[in-house]
Amino acid sequence: MNAPLRPLSATYRIQLRNGVTFDMIRQSLDYFADLGISHLYLSPVFTAHGGSTHGYDVTDPAQIDPTIGGEEGLVELSKAAQENGMSIILDIVPNHTAFTLENKWLWDVLKRGEQSEYYMHFDIARDQRLVIPFLPAPFDTMVDDGKVSLKKDGDEVVMAVDVGGLDPMCVPIAEGTAPDNLGLSPDEIRAVHDQQMWQLRLWERERDMVTHRRFFNVTSLIGMRVEDPEVFHAMHELPLRLVKDGIVHGLRVDHIDGLADPIGYLNDLRAAAGDTCPIWIEKILTGDEPLPTDWPVQGTTGYEAARQIVRLLTPPEGLAKLDFAWREATGITDDFDAMLAGCKMEVITQDLAAELGQLIELAAAACSSLPSEPGYETLREAVLALLSAFPRYRTYRAGTGSVTGEKRLWTAVIEEASDGLRTDDIARQMGQMLTNPSTADETAFSQRFEQVTGALLAKSQEDTAFFRYNRYLAANEVGSEPDHTTIDVETLNDWLMDRQTNWPKAITLTSTHDTKRAEDARMRLVACSHLPDEFLALVDHEMAQMPDGVSANDAWYVVQYALAIWETDREDLADRLEEHMRKALREAKVITNWPYPNDEAEKPVFDAARGIIARWHDELPEQAQRLIAKAETLSLIQVALKMLMPGIPDIYQGSEKGNYHLTDPDNREVVDFAAMQHSITLDGFAGKKAQLITALTRLRHEHAEFFSAASVDLTATDTGLQLKRSIDGIEVCFDFNPLQSADTDIPQGAENLVETTDLPFAIYLVRQLAADMSAA
């Protein structure tokens, strides 16, 4: 007989694939139950591109991937989890599938064109041939070189292209277009190619034109039209059936901002999943942007919560020292917003040039009836200005109606975009179309504009500026704003109270598969703001030993990340740090980039990274030791804040005993859950963190109703700060001081909630009613 399902109290994020299967998870369920977890939160489980390491490149949304155990394995895992009182959350991917020939729906479209039952599933141009830009050389050149041929693949005729791998890329030939004799001349191959609904092109041409909606600038992911009820059903039939059958108990929606109509989608999903199924959305909130309270979800996945923890733990005085020293060393004078503005123009005209071209075409159609008859350059300038001025991921509309509740935002955007243009009338008229479209062409332009703004901000901020603005990398995190790095107690308390009122079941994260660094690596960087003199001495020491060719800005980056990743007993640090620096340099796009890497410019930075690790293996500098010791205190405070503040704490796999991974794929390292069970017996920081997490997840589990309903109050005290949760005369108090490491005494008469010794804070229970009665 199953144990009663635990109320939602704490989730545990598990990355499947890379050898991790449902069966492996099932073998560790006792550990998760003992830890106090209520919900196992699984990465995408649907059949994905062969060899996928993450599962977001889905090739069959209607099948659970056999490589991780198939539907039978998921059912068995769910049954076993429920026997332990735990539920399952699935990560679903409605925005896109893989643009690959393994995608059977796409294969059918390539073969049958408009006759395919899946033709309208994909967000593709209907008036052009579908571009497949994956060739290593121009198509005509490859044909002349004998690298393109027609052949039989089972019962189908395919165009086989030698792309340099072990197997050719095979694309289906439409029925009725393949000749009986497949031994064709180059001109005959070209003639067959010209008859297809698709066209093969050189990979470099993707920046000039793509004919499908991409995920950001990832051409290998193709957008899905889930705004169409038939497509919604096809994409969600399997997860919704699993919800209905009680196999799955919650859903996490990936990349909500990519959809044509996020509000309509969420209403449809809520109606289909029912009121009792919790739904969380991956949504990045910028600045003071609120999540609309009428959205039918439990909340976001929690990047904004991680941001607030870092801001609280960052002292303004220490940050100011780092800022001054960084600017003096690098000569950089821009604030982050100015740097971001430059990155936006680079990204939209380079990485997202194809999307810019599409928007200009849509704008031309929307503006075709204007008496001013704007030309291409006028349209281009206006579109660029509006995109650059837009500060968030997107705005939202219900169906095809006007934008909801964002008049002030759009007024500011239109004014900023219009300022400085040769003529501002087109930008202003476009702004009106975007906020209140009145024709089909205006609606099409507005809808695609909303989808592009999210891609632009993500690629410009997270994947470019975050790798250039290197003064304090703790603030360069998903959902964070590097120019708004600290927060006062009163402002944060208002945010906490709002969260408890409106989003008490929103997830609170500190690490995910998408964060730029794991939670304890981030606290190493926060420690730099607490001990700025120690960090600056460390930077000076390491810069003096770096090879020529490393800029001061890159040197600041590599020293911070050496500190973040450091673990004495790991032998792979140099390889991991070099691999991360390769990603950081190419994302920054200053001395190198992904399409055209500059090995000569990259090598000095790689040598610098390896040099630091080698020297530290010989002897870890005293400054690094002190920063690491401070970071351990901050990490424990971070754990307590995450567990005690409003929201549902999420533990990212393997973070129980300390997590120093960097951005993906480093943070997808397979976890030995059998070893994790012994974390609480470890010495030092690892054991303290594991004991603290275990104590607090169990507390959340045993008192889930209290934490769901309790009020919240963050205040400054004589000795530091206090976070208090209270209801009906019962108070859980967390007394801490981020600036000091001294123990905090538990008030007389209070009950110690955490038995872990030597913590730099106190967490205790006060039963006020009982105390009052006793006193009386």
C-alpha cells in the first residue's frame, strides 16, 4: 500500500541521460525520502536527438525515451516513488523540437510537404522552401565534388549528402520526384533538389536566412505552433495522460517566452491538466518586473529568488572596492546597461540577423498602407531601435488582443526608440501596431516581435555581456542585473511578503542546469565582496604570472572562476576550467567566437587558467584560503535562506555536500547518489551543508502547512538580520549576520531546530502562546 503523498515542501532536480536512467533513480528513492523531498523534478523524458545530454532537443513528444527506460520505466519509478510518499514533476518542452532528420514529424513534412499531417505543426515559412542550412560547403560545390547522390533507404528514396561523418545525411525525396534510375548526373541531381519543398544550404547562410522559427539562434531547434489546438494536443497528449493516470503530479514548462501566446497556452494547459496539478514556468523576470498574478500557475522556477539572495549577501562597500579596482585595471567606464546596449546591436545584426530580416519583412507588410511609404532602411532603423530599447524578455497579449497592462513600459520604449532617429514617425507608428494591432499583418508583426525580444535579451545579456562585464561575476547570473547587485532589508522584505501573498508555491532555486555557476561556486564569488582586499591581492599575484596576451578583463574572469571551481581533491580542474574559458571567450565575442574561433588569441587565456590551477595544486594562496572559508559561511546562510523564505526550495542534484560546477555542460556531471547518502557523515563544510539541508528539508516536510501559510518578516537586529516566519503564535526565526562568522546564540526558552554544531547562525522555534500562558 502506498504511503500518503507528501504535501509539496521540497523538490529535487535530477538530470537524466548521460547514463542516468529511471531505474538508477529508483534505486535511490529511500535516500530522497529520508532527505525530506516531496517531489522528484525530472529533466525532459521524451525521446530526444541521439546522444542528447539534456533532453531539450525532443524528436518525438509522443514517446518516453527508450534510452532512459521508456514509459514502462517512468511508470515503475513513479509507483515506487509514491510508495515512499513522493511525487513526480516533468519538465515539458512546448516551444520547440529538434530540427533534425531523426524528428519523425519533420521527416514526414520533408517528404510530403503540405500533404503531411504534421505540416502545420511547425512554425515555418509557408511561401518558401524550407531551408536546411547544415552543409559544410555550398550545395552546388558538393554536387560537383560527387558528395551528393540519390539512393534507396529501405522503401524510400533519399538524397544522401557526405557531410564528413561516418554516415551521410539523408533527406527524403518527395513521392513522384525520384527517377527510376538513381545514377544521376550533377545537373539531374540539381533538378531533383529543385523539386523538393526543402533546400540544402551552406551552414554559414543561416545568419542570412532561416525559414523556421528557432530557439534563440539555435538553428537545430525548430519552433512548434502550440497555439493551434491540434498541435497543442499532439505535443501534450502524453504528459497530460500521465497526469490523468496519476503517474505525473506536476509540470515545469520550458521557455514560456518563446510561444506565440503564452497566456492562451497556460490557460489551455491548466484546463487540460486540471486545478490540482501544479505548474511552474521557466520565466526570467527582469528588474522589478512582476509575474502577472492572474496567470494559472504556481509561479516561476525561481531565478529571481536566487538573485535576491545574492543581493542580500553582497555588501555595497566591498562591491564598490571591486568596481573601482576593475575599472582602473581594465579601463572600462561603461555601466552594464551601456555595455548591454552595444551587445544588443551586435547580436541582432549578427547572431539574430535572420530574425531581424524576418521582422523587417513583417514590418513592411504591416506598414504597407501608411501614406509615408517607408523604405527598407527606414523600416530597419525603426525595428532596430524598438528592439534595442525593449528592456524585458517580452510583453504578453491575450489571443490577438492588445498588450495587457504594459502601457507605461511601452510609452518609455517608444520614446527611447524614437530619440535620435532621422525621422521618428515610423518608429512611433510601429509602436502603436505592436501594442494594439488592428490588422492581420500588424498582428503577425507584433507576435513575432514579442518572440524575438526574448531571444535578443537572452543572447545579449546572458550569453554576451555576462562574459564581458567581469567586475563581479556573482551578479552575472540568469535572472540577475549586474548593475543592481545589492538590496536593502526593507525592499527585500517587501519582495518576500509579496511572494508569500501571491506565489507561496513558486520554486526557490540556487542551482539549476542553466545557472552560470553552481550555488557554492557563486558564494565563492560573493565572498570577494566581503574580503575585497584579499581578492584584489590574489588578482594582482596571479596577473603577474600570466602569459602575454591576456587582457586585464579576461584575467579578472579567470581568477574568479579558478576560485569558484577549486576543490583540492579533484584532478580535472585544469581541463574543466580551460573548457569553460573556451565557452566564456567565445560567448563574449571580443577576441574569438563560436563560428570562427581564434586559436591564437584563446591560447594565452587557456595557459593562464592552467597555470593558476597548477600553482594552486602546489600551494593554495592564503588569500584564496580565506575567501573559501568566508564562502563556506555564506553558502550555509544561503541554504537557510532558501529553505526558510517563502516558496518551495529546490535542491539541484549533488548540491547537498557542496557544488562547484560551472555552466553547462560542466553542471550536468553524473551524481553518485549512493555516495550522497553518506554526505552527513563527512567532515568540514561538506558535512555541515548536508546536515543543514537534511534538517531543513525534514522541517519543511514535517511542517509543510506552517511554511505554506506563515507570514514573513525580514528585519535588521542589533547583531545582524532576522528572517521570521510566524502563524498562530508559532515563530521560526533565523538569526544571521553575513558580515561575521561568529556563532549566534539561541534565545533562552527557544527550541533549537538544527542540531548541527558550529553554525554561524541560529534557527530556532518560539512558541509564543505557550510562553505567554506559562508567564501568566
